Amino acid sequence: MKQDIILKRIEEKLKVLKKARPFPPYLVKKLREQFSLEMNYNSNAIEGNTLTLRETMLVLQQGITIKGKSLKDHLEAKNQAKAIEYLYDIVDSKKDIPISEMLIRNMHSLVVQNIDGVEAGSYRAHDVRITGSKHTPCGAFEVPQKMHELISWHKKNKDNLDIITLATEFKHRFVHIHPFGDGNGRVSRLVLNILLMKQGYPIVVILKNEREKYYRALQKADNGNMEDLVFFIAQAVERSLDLYIRAIESSTKENSLVSLSKIAPQTKYSAEYLGLLVRTGKVAGVKDGRNWKTSLDAIEQYEMNLIRKKK
């Protein structure tokens, strides 16, 4: 089956990633910032948030209010950032924090905090229908029991299924119950990541531009066919692995990165001017503690760009 092939490929790529650990601190910081922003934007956009990727970055990093965008859009971006931070806290913790109803409720509280009409961390008190889906979730009175059964299912199957299948099926069972009035999709993707990241995988982002494909796979899973959804999630996992591995390979090449004061004598630029070029993004570099570093390759690339512009 196609999913067996991709799962085997993923297993080999995960071995490559684990072998490369520990990553340089600057690389960890860079990848976390990049993937957290991508996760924030895409997960919210799937649910109808209208902020663009750049607008999401401006809201989070500079506290800018985007003209013409609703308060709800802004709150969702800030809430998702807190939820992703909580996700990393759980994964980074040396304690074995199990998947539980309390953890899921806590995650929901962060996702919908301060949003009108949503009771943070509480199971829904009314019946719901999912827009665009033929599936009708269970009645509100059944939710507590169904969630208890979901946690029991995870405990029973966590050692019997491969982690991608386990995480995918847990995610689907969760959205099938639809335990909250709002925020179910976002919480399901966060819990999916907790399960995967605790096993060494990088954060997995389901892309907005694959929303229709994602929903079709969910609908098939509603009808008892999990294969397409497992394959879809596996593709997202492999995409993140590929990005991480490429970043590590690039970092290895850039291990020739040296401080600006050391590299300046090998160029026609002063360390101060190189600092300006690096800080403004004209020359690729990284910040290691208080000091900026770059490479001769990065400086050569900058000079080649100057020549192309002149031509």
C-alpha cells in the first residue's frame, strides 16, 4: 500500500534527524520560530481566519493591529501562539506528561481565550452540526463519556499502532466527537503534534492550500476508511522532516560560519559594515548569543547579487 511505502521512508528520515541531534541552539531557535509561525497561520486559516502569513507575523512579533481585520482574527493568532508555546513546553518537559482530558481542556482554553461566545476549556452544552460535513457529532450529553473512551482507546493502542497511524486516528476520533463549541480543529492539530513530537518528529503543519484535500480525507475517515487520512498526515510529516533535514545540511555547510570580526579581514568590508549587511538581511547570517556570524559563501552571494542588479 502507498502508506506503507511512505511510512517506511519517514522512518528512515527520522533516523537521519535523530542522528543529527543535538542541533545548534541558533538552528533550533530559527526552526521553531519558522514552524510556529507557519503552524499558527495555516491552522487558523483552515478555520476561516483572514490574516495572511505576513499579517500574522506582524501581529505576533510587532503587536501591530491590522486594519480591516476583526478582533477575533487577532485574538486567534495570539491564542494560537500561546497554545504552540504550551505544546513545546509539553514536548520539552522531561516529565512523561500523558494525553489526558485535562491536557486537552487546557489546550482548548488557550486556543479560544477571550473569544466571545466560547466557553474556554469546557465541553459543549449543546448539539452541533459541522458545516460542510455529512457527519453529525454525538449529542452534548454523550461528550464526557466519549472523551473518556477516547483517552482509554489511546492508552490501549499506543503500543500497538505505529505513531503516525495512532496520532492520525486519535485526531480523527477527537474531531468526530467534536467535544467543544469551537476550536476543535485547532486543538486536534495541536494534540496530533504532541503525539508525534514526543516521538522525535518535528512540528507538523497542515497547509491551508491543502484544506479541500484534508477535508476529503476526513470525510472518508468518517465513513470508516482511514487510509487517505493517514497518507495525508504522513505527507505532512515527511514535508516537515525534509525541511528540517535540509536546514541541518545547510547548517553543516555553514559550520564555516565565523564571527564578523574574524571574517572581515578576508573581505573588502569592515566588521561594522558586515554587521549592517547581516542585520538588514542583505548578507545571510545567524545570531549566536550576542554575536552575529556569517560565511564567505554568504558574502560572495551578496556580491553576485550586486553584480546582477547592476547588469
